[in-house]
Amino acid sequence: MDLKERIQAANGEALRRIVAADPYLVDVAPASEVIPGMRDRMILHSGPPVTWDRMCGAQRGAVVGMCLFEGWAGDPEQVERMLNSGEIALEPNHHHSTVGPMAGTITRNMWVWVVENRAFGNRAHCRQVESLQQFGDHSRDALAQLEKWRDVWGPALGTAVRRMGGLPLKQLVARALLMGDEMHNRVVASSSLFSNAVAPVLVECGLPKEQVVSTLYYAGNHPFLFLGLSMAAAKASMDPARGVEASTVVTAMARRRASPFAAWMRSLRSMAYRTFPMTPSTYQSKLPI
């Protein structure tokens, strides 16, 4: 078999694995309990590897927010000193079977969606979607949203999902696409379908009334709730294709503002990612593979 034939066969197998994916939401849990390699004083982030001094302003703000959220520091100035001294590790989400919206910052006490690809047994994770901290806001209001997710909404949703025995996402996504969603900026239909599926079970979980009511209101009125689920489902669906030798199928792409762009694929010699300078002159160029 020549090189062209090897690549065609490998790409066919990669596509088969992607199409066969069967993502299920199986839990909502603290990152420390479910994300591989997660440890204390570590912050996962979106995009390829980056050092603190090269992060853009919004991502730096999000990192500061996570340090304050975890109680590692009392103010942004202390956070910066800790990061400059190497006391806090920064690693990409993709290195830990995880994804995150915008800055994508995740620490050990951040609760995450857990999606299992039941066709292949692998899992992927994603943090909550909100409109403040993930964009760099580390104000008291922004941190209060993370705390409510950690203390109230995340635990309640996790209890309901486990009681359900998992929720199949592929069928839900298919229905939502027919209703006008596109699984990124338009996820109102999928968010509503998810809320409708979880609500009856949540009511029967025996949780405190205040927690149930708060969670129902949160899930039923969050127009971007399902984005975190669609991201985790996509990650869980694509990862099995990463191990196909000779495949040129790109299984992940990641970027940040003012930073390199990274693409993950299985090469003929190793499975790694490549980074490409992200400048205006390269936006329209083809990715070299």
C-alpha cells in the first residue's frame, strides 16, 4: 500500500469513528474528581500552550478570576506574583480531555459537564458557560456566578443526570439543529430541550426546594446553557479519531486572541499538534500539513 492509499484508508477509519460516536452526558462533577491529571494550583485554559506573560488581557483576567475563586490569593497583584514565580501551572484543556468556552479556565473546584462517548468509552469535559469570568471579568459579581454553579446548580444537575442514568446528546443535537440551532452561538433550542429532559427528574431527586427552584430557573432561562454540552460532545466524538495512524484528519483546533493557532492531527510518526502564527496575513492561507 503506497502513502496515498494509507492516508485514504486511515482517513476513512477516522471518519467512521467520528460518525459512530455516541456522546452521553453522564455527570456534572468537580474537575478534581473527573479530569485526568487535574491537580491543585493548576489552571487549564483554552488554546495551545501559553505562558502567563504571553496571554492576552481577557485570558489573564480570567486566570486571575480562577485564582481568586479558589482562594489561592486575595487580590490580583498577589495572583500576578504567584504566576510570575511559577507557583501556579498553566496547561491547555486539550491536554486533559477537556474544552472550555472563551478563556476556558478550569480549576479543581470548578464543576464540569462529563460526556462519555459510549461507542468508544472515552470521556470529555467542559466548564459552565457564563457571560463574565470567561471573558476576563474577575469582579465580585463574576465570582458569585462561579460560586453559585459550584455550590447550587452544578451539584443539583449532577444529581439529576446520575439519576437519569445519563442523557443521550446525539439525538438531542439532531432535534435542535432542525429547530434552528447551530451548536455555538445559537443553542436556545438545545438548551430548552435539555432543560425539559432534566426538570422532571430534578424535582424528584429529594434536594432542598430552594436549590431545585434556583436550578430550574437557571437551566430554563440560560440561552447558552447547551454550549458547554455541545463542546464536550464534540470533543468526545473527535478524540477517538486521534489514534488512527497516517490519518490527516484534524481532530481539534484551538486558538486565543493574539496568539498562535494550533491544530491536532495524527502524523505518520507521532500524534502531536502544530502551531501556526495567527496574523491577519495568514487568515486566508491554507494550513500546512
